[in-house]
Amino acid sequence: MNPVEIIRKKRDGEELDPEEIRWMIAEFTVGRLADYQMSALAMAVFLQGMTPVETAALTDAMTTSGSLIAWGDGSPVVDKHSTGGVGDKISLVLAPLLAACGLRVPMISGRGLGATGGTLDKLEAIPGFRTDLSLSELQAQVESIGCVITGASDEIAPADRRLYALRDVTATVSSIPLITASIMSKKLAEGLDQLVLDVKFGVGAFMKTELRAVELARSLVRTGTRNGVQTTAVITDMNQPVGRMVGNAVEVDEAVRVLQGEVIDDVSELLFALGIPILQNSGIAATFDDAYRCLERKISEGSAFEKFAEMVRCQGGDLQQLPGRRHSRDVLIPQHGFVGEMDAQVIGQAIIDMGGGRRTMLDKIDPRPGIEVLVRIGDPVDMGQPWARLYNVDNNDVAEQITVQLTGALTIVDQSSDPIETILETIR
Ligand code: URA
């Protein structure tokens, strides 16, 4: 096959044959296709898009560029993926919760991307916690305790790793077919029966509008289903952080409190919205109410927290050593009124600026800095009331700079507005 002709076809808006897509990815994976040709194809896809058949072929080619996990007989194998959001600690709770319900959960997660934190960075706030398990370690842990949360090893979808690095530096990240193939190739390699996706939109998300989020969700669901995994997507709002805590160690602490029964409104809503379809589709629960009760019971009887603690121990972590919270300072409401908007992106960026995220690939993360968000959009507020609380910021100048940054994150309005709905719709 001729790579120049394949690039030209896509550039001119023609549909590629699945065989042409497979050949390009196979050649790229073994280093026989130059990065500049793959980049040119990525840009052509970015500009021209892909049909569902092309997207499925790209996803399949990227999935089979590495190992596929094969599971023996046993309970259904399931996973959840989020497109990423500020304060999003749902995976930390949902993986052990679903395992406590009897499912097998091989969760392969990622690191922070831009202002959104990553599940692996959060878990690494627990001293000793390993996120670099090999595929055989991953499989053994799932078979023995039911769940694992670890990073993608080189064995999983290596074509995605190489292509993502090129997309990152060629302005081709935000293309729906490329995002679909990237996310789904890693999930399909896990050998799943069921997948639930949290597709977020808003200021703190990858997809800025609900329309784009729905478009991405439809593409993800269609591609998962075509490739043999029952896939459900939930469209959720990301215009304010998930829960109250933002930052690595403080989010683990909040996840633990939820696992121990504390109810934090939007966190609980997300847990149920994402957990219920998995329990129903995998036959663990016959009805919506059964699924709801199962999730609720596993939390209230303590087995979900026990499962989390077991997972942490198996992966070498010591939960007792999780860094604590030392109050540094409060950010105050500047005038009376109602919370109109909250820029979750600014809050996520503040964590990076306090050392809790990366500016370059080589940066080392300090897990301790945290922000507690004390208000929600729509709340009535008084001048001088604290709305954000900074934790573990050792340097006063940094604390001052963050206070100024955060002041710009909140808009106070005169009229009350309706509180934001967290869950918008479910796409099957
Ligand atoms: N997450 C991924 O894994 N890939 C993308 O392309 C975007 C988000």
C-alpha cells in the first residue's frame, strides 16, 4: 500500500478502506511509517472526520497493536472511564464498589491532562501505591480481589501511546474519531463485557458544550458496541468541581469518606448514575431499584471501603500514611449575592500552580496541596464568607498568588439561578 495515496484520500474527504487504516496503524506501530506521515493523516482526519466504519476500524487496529487481556470463566468484567474533570474522584470509589458487588474490574487509568487531575496521580498520593503493574499482575489481582486501578503498560494499545504523543504536538487532540479510537482502544484491550463512560462537558472539561459531549458519547457507544462491548455513556456537567475537594491527597481522603458512607450530593449522583447501568446490564441486578439498593448496601455495610483498603494493600500502599490536611488560608466572597458561575478550569490550574500537577512531562507532583470548594452554583452568599479553603501551601507568596487567581474563578450575581443538574442524559 502507498501511505501518500492513503493520506491524499483522507485529505480529499474520501472514505478509507478498513484495510488501509489497519495497514497504516500496523506500519506505524512497528516504526515503518514515519511520524510526519502519521501526523499528516491525523490532521486529515481532524479536518475531514471519519465515518463510523472508519472509526471502528481505527479503534480495532489500535486495540490489536498490543496485547488483549483474556479472562477465564467468572463474573462479568466491567470498567468505567471518564473523559476527565476537575475534582473527579469517582473511579476511586466506583472500582471497589463494583468489585464489592461481585464484578471483576480491571481499571486502566490515566494521569492528569491539562487542568483535570488523573486517577493515577491521586492514588500515588498514598505512599507506596504502585500504578505500574504488569498485565499478569493486573490479572492476578483482579482474579483474587476483584479490582485493580493501574496505568496502561506498554503492552496495552502501544499505537495509541505513540499517536497521542504526535497529536499532542500537532493540534489534533480534539477530534472525535481520534479521541474515540484512543479511549476505546485501551478499554477494548481490557477484554470487557461492559463499559460505562462519563462524558463531561463544561468549563472544566475537554468538551466545552453539551452538543460536543453528546457527539463524542454517541461515537464512543457506537464504537464500543460495534467492537463487542456493551457500552453506555452518561453526559454530565463539569461547570463546577466534582464534590468539595480538588487536589490529589485531599481527593483520596474525600473518596474514602464517601466509601465510608458520607453523602456528597453530586458524587453520590454520579456513582449511582454510572454504577446502576453496569449492575443492570451485567445481570447482577434485575431492576433499577435492585441496583440502587445493592450499591447503597455495599457502602453502608462497609464492604466497598474494605475492598478499597484491600486494593491499596495489594498494590503496596499504606493508607495510614496519606498526607493530612493543614489549613493554609481561606478565599473570601467579594460581595453579597448568589454564585452565578465557577470556573473549574481556574481551580484545576491553581492546584497545578501549587505544585499538585504537571506543567511538563518531567515535573514531579506534590500530592499535598488541596482546595476545598465550600459553595455550589446557585448558593446565596454573603460578603466576607469563605468560599474556598487552601490546604498544605507552605509558601505565603504562592498562597497569595493562588488567592488572587481563585478570586477570578467565581462570578457573583444579583439573581438566584437554578442549581446545576449533574446528570444530563444517558446514551445507550
Ligand atoms: N483521553 C484519551 O485517552 N485519549 C484522548 O484522545 C483524549 C482523552
